[in-house]
Amino acid sequence: MLRIKLQKRILDLIKESDFTIDDFEIDFIGNKDNDPKELTTITFKHEQGFFFSIEENIRYKTEKINSTTTREGRFPRALESIDGRPKTVETREQTERLSTYDFRMSPGNELAVEILPVESLSRLDFSLERWLKNLSEDLSIERLVDTHSTQEQKQKVRDALAKHLEPYIDDRNARFNKDQISDISAKMEQLVTSFHDAKLLMENEISQLKVLVEEISKNLEKYKKGTWYETTLNRFSQWVTGVENVDKLIGTVIKLGEKIL
């Protein structure tokens, strides 16, 4: 078990961070039966997988120590010292308890989970402060892996757009001619207007859509048909799944695609 001074320091560091003590499950009791011995666990309550723990690794070092004594009397000469008195050699074992520690944390400094071996607890302040900072940063960043539902939403958008854009992709290695560029660009602009009129998007989302459509239209001149087709489907489906009313918007994409594209 950690001494009271270190327990108080841990609580103080949490109070000084972006969090409160109530945001964590904190256990100072530890597990006395296992090796490594868990001294402290700090678990973030609101999202799974975030923790900081202190583990003690205990090992024992045994040394053999020789000591000599001299006594008066008759002994073999091999045990006699220079002054002629007999010498007795005694061997005893001395055992020393040694402790090192592991700071286990998620998130780590570079990896999702890291283990930092330390010789003493003098680095506790630095390591715990760093973990609290990393935790705050990770909580503010959206998860990079799409959920299953997000993948389904993207696929619905791709399918809705693909069947209307495929007729333009007669040869994936060819480039669009001027008439095709003009036709597709006009339909993309009409799509933005229709989204705006449907009033399903916030102003910042409409602005993002306008920028996206402008970039997609510019790529008509730069990319081959196959490349433009795939990147357009990917970018548009990615944008749709990021808006607030995503489910309603997907339905609108399907309906508008039938009318415009």
C-alpha cells in the first residue's frame, strides 16, 4: 500500500488537471496476493479502456557472507593465522528485499497502452501528469475507426450516388470532355441548392458541402474518370456521415439523386 503522502499527491495532481476526482475510480488498497503487486489503480469512469496503475515488482537477493573468528586451542595448521592462533571460517546467508515499479497506462505517450519500468516512485508526478494530459487529448479526438453503423451509412450514400455517376465512367482510364465536366458540375451545384432548400443542414455544414463540391468539380479536369469516380464517392460519403442529421440526410441524398443526377 502506498504511503499517505503519495496517495494525497495523486489526488492533488488529479485536482490540478482537467478532471476531478469524481471522474475516476481510485483504489489505493491494491492486490496483496499477486506478483507483480498492484499498489494503485486509477480508472476513468466515463469511457472504457483508460487507466493508470502502479505495480510493485518484488525480488529477493541472497548473498553468502563469510566471517572468521579466532580461538585458542589445538587446530590443524591450515586454519592457523600468522600469529599462530587457530581461525574458524563461518558462512551465513543474507537476504535483501528489492523493489522496482511499473507504471501501466492507457493512453500512453506513443502507444495506446504502455508500461514504464522505474526504479523508484520519484517519477510518479511526471508520469501521472503526462497521463492526465494524454487522456484529455485523446478524449477530445474522434475515434479513428468507423463503427459498423457508420460503414453502413457510407455504403448507402455510395450506392445512391454510384448508380447516377457510373454512366459517365465508360472508360476508367479516359478523361472527361468539356461537355461532361460542364454537365456534372451543374448537377453538383444543383445538389447543394437542393440540400439547402431541404433545411436539414446547419449553416457550417452547407459551407463545408460547398467547398467539397467545388473541389470535386475541379478534380473533373485533373483526374482520370475512374479515379474521380472513386474519390468522389469516398469524400461525399465521408462528409454525409459527419453531419448532425445523418439518417435523414441519407434519405434525402437518395431522393435528390433520383431527381438531379
